[in-house]
Amino acid sequence: MSDKKFFITTPIFYANAELHLGHTYTLVLSDILARYHRELGEKTFFLTGSDEHGDKIVRAAEKEGMGPQAFVNKNVAKMEALIQEIGVSNDLFIRTSDSEKHWPGAIKLWNALLEAGDIYKGVYKGLYCVGCEAFVTEKELVDGKCALHDTPPEKIEEENYFFKLSKYAPEIKRLIENGDLKITPKSRANEVVALIGGEVGDISISRPERAIPWGIPVPNDQTQLMYVWCDALSNYISALGYGSDNEENFKTFWPADVQVLGKDILRFHALLWPAFLLSAKLPLPRELLVHGFVNSGGKKMSKSLGNVLAPSEFITEYGCDALRYYLAREVSPTEDWDLTREKFKEVYNANLANGLGNLVSRTLKMSEQYFGGLVTGDAVSVPPIHFKISDTTSGEDVAGMNIPYIITNNILPRYHAHMALHEINKAADAIWELISHLDQFVADYEPFKLVKTDKKAAENVIWGLLYGLREVSQMLAPMMPNTSIRISLLVDKTSDSEGRIVFNSKVPVEPLFMRK
Ligand code: MSP
């Protein structure tokens, strides 16, 4: 076990509807990083949860003729079921309507801002987009409508508490510029710096209780409720016990190592959240990892635009790991991408049914047929490759080296380097490069022919393939946990009395991935 800790968070999801593939992306990206850091032996805490207060929820509940609590309970139950289905390994699911676990932290944070002299009363007059749960300006509108939600904002005039955001903007700008608050990718950091370069005003952080009767009451003023973003952002510390009588987890895990979020909520996380923390004299998160949008038909997938694809559709048809594969490898985390059913099927057949699945079943069949499933050898005896490797980190020429050597000196270092930078798609590419090297290795040595002329040589080739598959299974663990376990059970690894490695393999009863 390493003595490092790793705290990773997702944004908390609005409990107004079911999670779609956009949300699933946030979850799977975070889950892959959490699992990877657990594999490294770091003390990992992975947090997700639900954002349950505010106008958006109240209105959605009314539409269904339900009270807000019953409504969010229903949606959260579905959320938690889906989170299980996609194999998300969160350590905690925090709910903002949980007055025992969440409210004390939100209240403690509010009081800290108050004590710092950063909260004052004022009148807010302006526009509010319920979809964003945010005050907006005329300038941000397109044809009088919110660009994200395609709906006109509402005019509001009310007495609220304000937070002195303007006081912290210059310092946040400095922290982002000098890298103390790291924002990945860099282009998003620049975006925030540019935003701060313009005028940053103070922001309203409460709403009158009568306007939205569903939220956390402002301490010592029951006529006001906390603004939903103020309530929601505090989940990242309330979940660790901040404000409760046991702040142990808070002391161990805060600050967050990585906070994952979509680009639509960048300014809340890169400006408002750090400002709250600075005001409360708490450390800032080490890194914000900002991902792009999953589009559908060229627009951000969202319930309000009515273009959502449900993750369960893909899970039912292809399985949980196939969906995770797609999100891990076929998407660049920091860019926007479009998902279509056709593309999904195509990559599934090419890379899972044919690529990985086929390699596993071919290798295991040969191992069973020629060696009864028991293949003994060592890394040195595996014959060298005949083909060129495109990308080497070692700078050495790997032609003439063998598969175990290439894994250790080329594939694994690249895999880890990419994972450390959260480039999960490139890390997955390294795995699939290994898979295609293993395919090429079979094509070059033809163990099915070799076995007739030189059985030991064929055994060395198959040993190399089994060795490769074990490595594939280990690297896949964060991305495709079920497949990883299945492969490692099919290819068991022991050693004989002379210390040589023995692979004891079984032919799978059915293919890992059925062709579609
Ligand atoms: N409740 C706020 C977050 C509060 S965090 C203190 C919220 N919720 S959300 O349900 O709308 O979004 C949650 C996450 O899902 C965000 O990271 C958001 O970017 C992501 N996605 C929602 N739709 C998305 C796509 N179509 N594509 C990719 N991610 C998107 O915002």
C-alpha cells in the first residue's frame, strides 16, 4: 500500500430526471481514474451523489404531481441502480436533501464565509435560467434564450444574500496562472482566466424561501434558502464529514486530488468554488479535470433538448464493459463527441468481438488443444517479434525484442504515463496496440503449424501470448473490470518447482463478446 491518498469527485447529478449517456461519461471517466489509483495502492476515496434542491427539481416534481422529497427519492433510487449497473465503484453517494450528512457541512461553510465578512444583504434584479440554476446576463443570451437550454430566462427582483466573489477573483486568476489550481486541459484554464479578466461581480447566494420552498435554510434567517450552487458545491466537503462531529475523512482526504466536471459547469468549479474555499480558509482542489460534451445529433445531449440516449440501452445490448470500453477508448476526454448506435456497433465488433475476444479464444484453444491448458516457460525464451513498433518511450529500437520485453519497456510505461495525465483513451490505445502485436505475433509464428515441427518452440510462442493476455487483463482492470477478472480467471498464473511460470488456462464456455 502506498502512503499516498487520492480523493476524486464527480459533480452531483440533478435528481430531476434519469441519468443519460452524458452523465454516464462523467461517472465512467471518474471511476476509471478511481480504480486506477486504487490499483496503484493509494488510499482512494471516490465521491459521487445527487443535487436535489432548487427550482428545477421543484418544478419537475410538480409536473409529476409529487412532493419534492418523494420525487427525488424516486429518481435517486434509479440513479443508484444505474451507478451499480455501470460498475461505478464510488465509496459514498451524498444527497443534498440529507439533513444529517450534508446540511451541517453546507451550514459550516456558510458560517465561515459570514465570519470572513464576505456575505452581505442586497437586492438582486436580473435574469435567472432555471435550467442552469444560475443568474444570467443579457450578453450571454442567444436570441433572448439560454444557449444551453434554448429557453428564455425569467426576470427576477428579490432581496438576497450576496457573496463577495469580486474580492477573490484576482487571487484565483493568479492561482490558475501559476498552476497552483491546475485546470486540465489548459484551454479551459485560459477560458477561466479570460472570464476573470473581464469584470467579476459579487453573486447572490440565497433565494427567498417563498420563491423556492425547497433547500437548506440560511443560518439565522429562515426567510432565505441557500442558493442551490452554494448548497451543492459544499457536498465535496460535507461528504467527508466537514461540519459533523467526525471530521476524520475531511482531514485525511481534503483537498481533492481530481475534481471531474463537464465544461458547462466550469465557472462554478473554477471560480465560485475556489472563492468559497479561500474565504473559508480551506485548501483548494489540486486539479479540475474538465471533459467535453456527449452530443447527439450535433447538440449537447440533454433532457431539455430531448435528444438523450439511455446507457441501459447499450448495457442490455452489449454489456456494461462494452459501454465502458467505448467511453474509455473511443472518446477523447477533453473534446466533444457524437454517439451513434452505428458507430458503437462497429467498434464493438472490430475491437471487442474480433480484437480482444477473438485473441483470447484463439490463444486459449491452442493452449488447451496442444498443451492441455498447462504452458510452462519464461520471458527469455519467447521468440522475438518481426514487426516494427510505432511508438517507443525507451528510445531503443525494439525490433528483435520479444513480447515480454516490449510490454515492460514500451507498453506499460506509456499506459501509466497516459493514466497519470488522465488520458484514458491513449492508455486504452496502448492496450489495444499490445492486442494487435499479439495478433501479429500469432500471424508471424503460426503456432498451429509450428506445433507439428517443434513443440517446444510452439509452447514458447503460446507462453508469450498468455503472458501478454495476463498483462492485458491487468491494464484493463480500471476500464473493464468484469472482463479483466474473466481473463485473469481463464489464464491463471503459477510457478513450477524450478521457478518457471506456468499458465493454467481454460477455454471460455462462451465468447467474451458475442458478435453483433
Ligand atoms: N448539479 C450540477 C452539478 C453540481 S456539482 C456541485 C449539474 N448536474 S447535471 O446533472 O446537470 O450534470 C452533472 C454532470 O454531467 C456534469 O459534469 C455535466 O457536465 C455532465 N453532463 C451532463 N450532460 C452532458 C453531456 N451531454 N455530455 C457530457 N457531460 C454532460 O450540473
